[in-house]
Amino acid sequence: MSEKRNLIIGGLIIGVIAVLLVKLGNPANMGFCIACFIRDIAGGVKLHSAGVVQYIRPEIIGLVCGAFLISLFKKDFRPKGGSSPLIRFVLGFFVMIGALVFLGCPLRMVLRIAGGDFNAIIGLIGFFCGILVGVFFLKKGYSLKRTYAQTKLEGAGITIINVLLLILLVAFPALLAFSAEGPGSKHAPIIVALIAGLVVGAIAQRTRLCMVGGLRDLVMFKDVTLLLGFLGILVAALILNLCFGFFHAGFAEQPIAHVDGLWNFLSMLSVGFGCVLLGGCPLRQLILSGEGNSDSAVTVLGLFLGAAFAHNFGLASSAAGTTMNGRIAVIIALIVMLVVAFTNLQKADQA
């Protein structure tokens, strides 16, 4: 009962923080978006040249550092890895492609629904279908093998990278790229965003918040526990959006969203499928990387490179719609995920 209570309370807090970040400057319906913020960071360090999405997002830095600090305090910091790292990198890469064709990660999908964006409901249906496909392979014996203990330096690697990003942002901003317009130009004050990330990172670490895990557990075990956190996020964000006048129901003219229903569905299907194969959503991968899981750190690097690739090669969508390159990339992503799933099936006694 305490686990469910903590998830609900944690979700409510995160929902409130997400909308307050919008109030303080973040893009509409994007108080928190793991995919979008990693994309912005990739642009901020000049890995892509899309001028409207370049900014070092302190929220991501806070998420990783918050998870790292609370895991140290609670003695949950256990460096480990070695479970098919290259496959995880590739899956992270293609999960990001799917997210940027949809224009949001699972967390932003919930926040978009809380803002009245019906396109995100279509994405949610696709996301759930992708999880069903992933669960099918889990039941058939899919596994990326075991992990192994690693050094503390290896486990802290992604946290160190994020601390260096913060130093660059605060002390050497001239080395970075900053959007003058578009979503990248809209952001809450650095200290507020960093504190928000630290709080959300600590909450997510303690509650194991993961929408993919929640839907997976619902399908496989009829357990709704992990979903309660996202229900809390939805309720809190919806209430605050109504209070602030941010709620606008419909399909058309939603902030940083498109109305291409088929590709909203298929892109999030690829995200759901890929995240089940990875064992967690992008938010969960960041939290695990902060806990010392180098496999999740490799996945985060895959997300990072996928974001840069998506904007360098015209895969990412915009409010005007999807691109042909993006549609082709989603199909390729689904094919790659099927290949990974089939080639990593094991007998039940070997899984």
C-alpha cells in the first residue's frame, strides 16, 4: 500500500512541477520531455544545426544527478553493465527516432494529453500496442542476458558527463549553441530547472517510475502499481493546466505537435516496442544510468546520437507534420526491433 501511495504522491508532484516549468518559461505541454530535452542538448553541443532546438536543458542534468545522489544516500548505487551494450545503443537510437517523429517521449505524451492534445491519445494507443508486441516476445523468452559488476567510475560516468555539461552551461556558455527562437529558446531559469530535475530524479529513483514498466506489468501480471505514478502526473497536470488556462482540447493547433494520426500511432508503437526490449522508457533509462547502470548509460548515448541524427537527416517532425525520411526511419526502426527481438529469444530455462 505504501508503494502505491508513494507513486501517486510522486506522480502528483511531478505533474505540478511539469506545468510550473511551462509557466516559468518551458515550451507549452513540454514541462518535461526526455526526448525533446536530450535533442536540445545535442543541439546545444552542436551535434546538429537545427537552430530552433539548441539548449542545454538543466532538467536532464538534474534527473541524472538526483538519481545518483539519492541512490548513494539510500545505498542503491550499484555499478553494473555488460548486457548487450551495442544492441542497447541501437535500440536507444531508434527509440529516439520514433519519439521525435511523434514529437515527445512517453512522459510528454501524458503531459500532452493533460493539455488537451488528442493527437497524443492516438500516440498512447500506438504506444500500448508496441508494448503488447514487446510483451509477446518477453513471454517467448526474449532477454539481453545478465549484467556484471563494474567499477564505481564506470557507474558514475553518465553523471560526470552531466556535471560537465552544467559547468559548460554556467561557466562557458560561449562554447555552446543557444536557440534564438523556437522551442529551444523557451526555458525556465537555470536554477529552477536544475532543482526541478533533481526533485523529479529523486522521486523517479525511489518509486521506479516507468510508464513502459507500468503497462508491461498491467498486461503480464494485471498489476497497476507503476501506472499510478503516471495517473498522478496526468491528474495534477490537467488540474494546473485548467487553472492556468493552458488546456486546449482538440487535434488542431496543439503546441509542438502534428495531426498525422497514422504516424503518431506508428512512431509511438516503435517507442513502446523498443522500450520493452530495453526494459524501460527514456526516463527510466536516465534514472538507471544515475544509479550506476552502464547499460542504461549506453542507451542514453544512443538516444543522444539518435536525436542528432534525426535533425541532421530530416527525420524529426514539426508542427507542419512528419517528413518522408522520418516515416521511412520509423519503418526501419520497427524492422530492426523485430530482428533484435527474434535473435535474442532464449529457451525458458536459459533466460
